[in-house]
Amino acid sequence: MKFNWGTGIVLAFISFIGFIMYFVITMSTDKKYDHDLVTENYYKQELDFQNNINKENNSRTLKQNITWEKTSDGLLIIFPENLHVSKISGSVFLYRPSDKQFDFEIPISLSSNHLLIPDKRLLGGRWNIIIDWEYENILYRYKKEIIY
């Protein structure tokens, strides 16, 4: 068999296709490369997108927004001091991008303007915190990426 430039091109195409097929099969069968949607209810959250924008805009109108700080006891969420804590309701959702098993949600029940999330519930690393809350029938949303 004589090896010429036509044979070389055919062999190059075959090896390239084999190379691509190897990676396609590896990515689709290996569990290490298994990537799910970021959230389970993705489409439901998309429908609520404009409501969330409105809530975040309401939060920007506050004189003082929610702040947070890391303490030895855990994550301390500080609500504005000029608001009556008995009129604040809502929930705090902590989302761990690296592992959804650690995601959790807690309701807001305040006796002061501080809410403590215990240290034992949080691992070190990146968290997304979403606080959906209501004060005097106005909805607010605080959203932040934090490193704990």
C-alpha cells in the first residue's frame, strides 16, 4: 500500500473523530463529570424573577440594609435597627454551590435585630445567602455570596 497525502488526510480525520468520540463518551459516562441544574426548581424560579428584582429594589430604598458578620458562635445576620422586630417575617436560605446536601432554610423569628445561624450548621467555604423578608406588607430580598 502506498502512503500519499490523501491517505494521510483520511487517517487524520479518523484519528480526530476518534479523539472527539473518546471525550464525548468519557464525559457522558463518568459520574465525576455529572453536572445537574443548579437548582431543582429552575423554571419556577425563572417565573419569580421579576418579583425578586422588585424585592431587591425595595431593599435598596432602606436607610440601612441587612448586614452580616462571622462570629465565634456562627453567622450573625443584623437587620436594620430602625425597624420593629415583631413586624419582620420571612425566611433565610443558605445555598452551598459545591454540595446541595448542605443547603437549608430557616424561618425568621426575632427577639432583637440579630439572627444567629449556629456555627455547627455551616461549613467553611462559599455560601449564597438569600433572605426573603417582609416588613409592614412590603417585600424585601437580600442576596449575597459569602465566604464563611
